[in-house]
Amino acid sequence: MLSLYLRLIGARIRSQMQYKLSFWLELVGFALSSGLEFVALAILVGTFHSVGGWSLAEVGVLYGLSSISFGLAEMVSRGFDAPFELMMQRGSFDGVLTRPLGSFFQIMTSEFQLRRLGRSTQGALVFLYACRHLAIHWTLARLILMPLTLLSGMVVYMALIVIGATICFWTIKTPEVINIFTFGGDTLVSYPLSIYNGLIRNIFLWVVPVGFVNYPAALLLLQRSDPYGLPATAAWAAPLVATVFFAAAGLFWRVGVSKYTSTGS
Amino acid sequence: MTLIEVEHLRKTFLLAVRQTGRFASLRGLLSRQTRPVHAVSDVSFTVAAGELVGYIGPNGAGKSTTMKMLTGILHPTSGRIKIAGRVPYQERVEHVRRIGVVFGQRSQLWWDLPTIESFALLRHIYRIPLARWQANLQSFSTLLDLEPFLNTPVRQLSLGQRMRADLAAALLHDPAILFLDEPTIGLDVVARERIREFLEHINRENGVTIMLTTHDLADIERLCPRVVLIDHGGVVYDGPLATLRTRFGRWRTLIVDLNQSVDHVEVPDAELLRVEGTRVALRFDRDRTTAAALIAAVAARYPIRDLTVEEPEIESIIRDLYEQPGSLA
């Protein structure tokens, strides 16, 4: 299955590389436009010197972790975005069901946007700069935690994109509301969760666990404590939370597909 | 050997009823009133291995819905389907591995990749042994003349080329059955003929069982020894095309161009359809009179400049059939 995945993704990348100039422009474009988000954030935090007691560099850790994950998720799962929506509108999802592969796998491999790495690269730069500035002490455990956190974040954002796509089975169009959780979530968790009221905090920690991705990990790296008592060690639970959330999204997808097979488009 | 068994197949969709009156769209969001629509109400037939069957019927008769159930896309509301020993909607992946599907309106190929790359990806998706794949590709390239555009991205292909590529793609994995939905739609005469020749060949030489829907009577005449005709979600005829035609296609239309325009034409045994200046269309029942007798009768009264006799189209045969439901007995 992995080799088939790589083959299909390879084909996607080759076809994008037919337009090299456009590829590089878009890559840089994504890096710049998401970089602007950080500039806006920096101006805001700079004006007030800190947000909820977090310095700009500390916010940079939160921002970096979320951006890297979000960029990676967009890269691998944008097949669930516009291409899938188009598929629903044109009725070509039928074709997916006539291939001897799972529909989830086929949609996932229908698109691979390498250019989304622009966001991740930019996030990584902010993260590395912030870490240097803060002179974070890297223990082995912390080094192991980083890829786990990034992967968990990627999986949570992927699940959100899948959920948005699944709604298409009922509405044909992906509702804009899902962007509140993807783009909105990415922006929201760039600030420490402690500054939000209980409802928003709880939603982004426990319902749509975008905040679970970076907040506890940042607490742990920065050796801070959460005013509401969320332990920094929760960072180690992120992979579990992400897995559960992704499984829920996968289940929802199955419900969507069975709705399609019983009613058509 | 029976390959396809369909028994009392039924598919009912629930359509949302559009609300009317005040705040209609708002109320529509809250209450979901639905109305059942029987796309397929009772369809039964069997297809033996090696057959080439035309599945025809007017628009909205339930053709596509049946095809979607046979290919595992839709789950039936009730009834039974068994294809090569499998129930399509229960074992979708295993089922589609053994069939080929072509939708005339939509390509199944990778839009922005060269055609040959689509074929290569299909080899991996269907896990076709390399030698088998090469042999098939070689054979289809010759039969369908794919060579000139194997390296062209699919989006740049003409409709005819694209259809040929899609046909080859659907057959690379040696499916036992090929399902085709409108394989010649939108194609010119030459392209249609080429596709028909190909289908005939793979049916006869490779033993691929074919089931196809079409609006083109010529496809049916050329290819299908047997037709299954459905209307209003049920089978109204199942048998050879020749019988269908002689039994139900009795109506012919005689079109004559007269030397001068007329208001009305009166000829025995014929019904006046329309008068457009000097052109007159007359409908007659082939069982009651012959074209020759009718022409003679018209010529006796009016000077004729030119004439044609139109055969009934499949659509009108179907319409006639529907208007005389008892005529099947």
C-alpha cells in the first residue's frame, strides 16, 4: 500500500512539476502569506510586550509548532479539499467507487500539494529562531517529543480537512464553517490557550483538539504552567488525542460514503 | 454459465419536497419532507458469460441507476444482484477488480498525466502482472490506434481519443465483464464505428461479457444480439433486437417534398404529422400499408419532387411500447 501511495503521489508531483515556475511562485507565495500572519502577530504582541504573560519568542514557539503541522496536513490532504468538492459536483465520485481501492485512500492520493511546505518552512524558521532566542535546553525527551507533536498536529489538521470534505456528502459543497477550525484554529492556537475563556479553551482542547497539538508541548518546552492546571506532561498524550480524533473523522467519512452509496449524489 | 443474476431489483430514492409559501427555504432547513421516487422498481434478468447486451430505455427509465447498482456504486433498496458469484455492494473492492467500467461522459484517467502514465498507474492499482499488462497494452494500442497520443496528457485528447484511452484503461486488468454507459455519446461517425468494432472484437475474441447503455440505435443494431428494454423502472422487453423492431417498431414516417406548398394533405392509411411549406410528413403503420403504396397514393394526388422514409428511432419505439403496454403479450 505504501508503495502504491508513493507511486500515486509521485505522479501528482510530476504533473505539478510540469509548471516549475508556477510551483516555485506558489511555494514562496504560501511562505510569504503565512509569514505575514506572524508579522501581524508580532506587531500585536510587540505593542503589548507580552500576551497573557508570554513573550513574543514564546508565542513564536506556539505559532511555529502549529504552522509546521498545518502546512504538512495541507500538503498531504488537500485532495479532500477543492478536488473532492469538484468530484461531488461533477458526480465523478462514482469513478472512485469503481476502483479496487478504498475511497479514503483514493481521495487522499488524488492531490499532493508540495507547495504547502511554504507554510511549514516559514513556521519552522519562526520556531527555530524562537528556540534560539529562548535558549531552550534540549533534553533527549524533548527532542523525541517534537516530531511526535508535529505529527499529532498534522493528523489533527488532516482530520479536520477530512471532516470538512465529508460534509460534502450531504451538502455537495464544503461549508466555509470548517475554515473556522482549520485556518481559524491555526491562528487561535498561535496564542496561549490561557488567554481564552473556558468555552473556547475547552473546545480547542477537547472537541477539536487543535490546541492539544502545541499548547502542552510549548508549556513543557518553556517550563511554564497553565493557570487552569493543564499539566505540561499532557504533551505526551497528544499522539493519542490525535489518533482518536482522526479515527472519529475516518468513521464520519465512512458514514458519508454509505450515505452516498444509498442515495447517490 | 450465468455471469450476472438480477432479481427483483429495486431502488427508491427519497427526494426532498420543496416547500412553498412563506419562509419556504427556512422551513425547508428545519423539516425534511421527502417523497419516494422509484428509479428502479422491479428489474430481473440474467446474462450469460460472453453475451453482449444492450440495456436501453428512455431518459429517466432507470438505466443509469441499474448500472450503478451492478457496478457496486449504489446499494439497492431491495432485490438481489449476483455477479460472478459476488454481491457487488457487499464486496465492492473484490467485485470491481473483476469488472471494467466506462462512463461515456466522464474520463476515469488522470487528467493531467500522459495517457501512458495513467495506464502504468492502473497496472499497480489492479496489480496486473507486467507481461500481461504489456501484452494487453500492445494489443489495445493496435486495435484502438493509441500510439499517436500515448504521451499526450489526457486533458489534451479529443473526445474520440479520450474514449479510446478510457476503453483500453478499463480492460487492462482483463475484466470478465465490461459495463459501458453511453460509450459513443458525442462522437462522430468514424469514431463511433471504431469503438463498435473494438467492442465487437473484445467480445468475440477475448470473450469479455459486455453490457452497455446507449441512445444510439446504430450501436444496438451493430453490436447487441440481445436488448433489455426498461421503462418506468421495470423491464418491458428482453430479447433479440430484430423481434423488438418488427413487433413494436411498426410506425414509419414518409416525408415528401411537393412542387408547391399545400395546406392539407389527405391520404388513406396515413396520418398527417405536419406541413411545413412544401414539405409534408406522414406517419403510417407498416402493418396496414407499405411505403410504396403510400407513395403511389400521394403521387396520384400531388406532384412529388423528392421523398424519404424514416425508420422509427429507438426512442419512438420505446415511446410506442410505453403507450401500448399490453402489446408485449
